[in-house]
Amino acid sequence: LLGEASQLSQQEASSNSNGNASSKEPPPEPWGRLLPLKRGAAHIKLFPRPAETSNGQANTYIFGRGRSCDIRLEDARISSQHCRIYCLENREPGGRITFKVYVEDTSSNGTFVNRRVRLAKSQRRLLNSGDELCLVKARDDQDYEAASYVFIPMEPQQPQARRPVSSGAGGGVSSSSAASAS
């Protein structure tokens, strides 16, 4: 099911925000993971990405079969651009920046959350730690496991500017407001 997703995630981890892999900055830590339900399948690490300033979204990942997708999945039932996962920035009183993590269906096939909720095209849902995402309408438990992932927000070892960190059991993540020298 998983095509080039782990390769892409590893490439992003090995290069910093300006794309220079030889920088002395430590590689970024993932802000989230998608753990497969299928035993032995590769997990997907979600690394920090540039923000889309026009809409407040950050860390956007597009999932699907298409070549332009960030996470390519090999299953004929998955659309060429099936869904996307992203963070929305929120400034709380006192200046603290938090992020909420969302999944949005971009297909006509639907994206399923926790087996029961089917997202229709353009519908989004807040992701919480432990939520299951299934990208196909599963025929049975084995089929469900082959196309499903569990979302886990992650907390980094060191705070960095504008980098999301887990805020607990929910899908919200927060970011340090410290500035980094470039």
C-alpha cells in the first residue's frame, strides 16, 4: 500500500528548512506520525514544512496515488489526490501559538475516521491522538488494517521556533515562540 512515503519523509528529515543537507543544524523532528495497523508496514513521519501564509495552514501533506502527492500510496481504490493532513495555526492569549491537526478528504471515495465517520469531499475533521484513518471502504478487518493508520502527535526533544509539539491527548499541537538565528 505504501509507495514512496517513507523515502520522502527520510529525505525531508535529512535536509533542513533551506534544503541544505550539510548544515550544522540538527535535522527537524517529526511533529506527528501515522502508524500502520498492518504489522510490518512502514510508518509515516510528518516533518515540519513551510506554512501557507494565505490560509494559516502549515505542515500540509497530500496523500494519494498521484505523482504530485507527498505520500504516495499504491492501491487502486485510493484516489490520485485522496486526502490531506495539515495544521491550522491559532494564537492564544499571551502570544502562545497552537496548532490543530486536521484531515480533509479531497476525493469522491471518502476518507474514514475511526471506522464510523466517512468524510465527504472537502469535509475536514480534527485529528486527535489515536484516531484511525482508513483510505478505502474496507471489505473486512484484514482489508481495513491494510489501508489504515493511527495518528500520533509527537513532542520534540528540543524546542525550535515555529515547530509544532504535542499538547497531550488531543489533536492540538503547540509551538515554541523562540526565534531561531539563521
